[in-house]
Amino acid sequence: MALTPVILLPLFRVRFPEFDGEDDAFVTTFIDEALNINCQSTNGVLYLAAHFVSSALSLNTNTSDSPTTTSNSNCAVAANTINIGGINRGFKEIVRRPQDNMYITTPYGIKYLEFRDAAQGYGAAMFTV
């Protein structure tokens, strides 16, 4: 059975309760957008959609919880911490390609890259606790 926004919305709501206040139509727009990118897994689609939702919401607010990015001539490194259920989890991802820089702006995008890279055989992202 093909994945659709209608099928994925309940999974998105369970996986990302931090977006419960957002309208279903708003969220399904980004699930549909994520489906149109050649994602290899349900988890990849969900995390990419969460990245899109988070990015869209951050355009309307300016928070100090934004990921930090540093770069050198070879790669970019993003670091961020997210609190889920009272547990802080740190993320760090070394970006292999410049076009991946847009995904390192949220922890959801970093997780999407992990799923994408695993599906393509690149290995897992690096995590710190």
C-alpha cells in the first residue's frame, strides 16, 4: 500500500506530539512535500515532514534554541540539543554534501539525514549524549 498524508498523519501525531497544536491541513501539506522527495522509509518521510513543519514555524518566531552551525573548507557541523520527555539528547552530524546544509537547521532534519544515509549505505549519523 502506498504511503499518503492521510495514512501518515496519525503516525506523525504520535511521533511528534510537540506539533499537536498545529492544524492537520498545515501538517499534511508538509507530509505530502516529504513524500514527493524520494524518501526510502516511513521514518525518513516523518522526520523530513517534521523538519519542514519546524522550519516553517521558525520563520514566524525567533528563538535562541536554533541549532548552531560552524564550517570549514571541507564540511559543516551542526550541533543541537532537544528535550524529549525530560531527556536531553545532543545531535551532531557531519554533512557530506553542501546541499545537505538545509537539513541541519533542525534536529528533525539531522535525523532525516541519518535515515537517508542509512538507506543509501552511508552509515549512521554521530550522536552525543
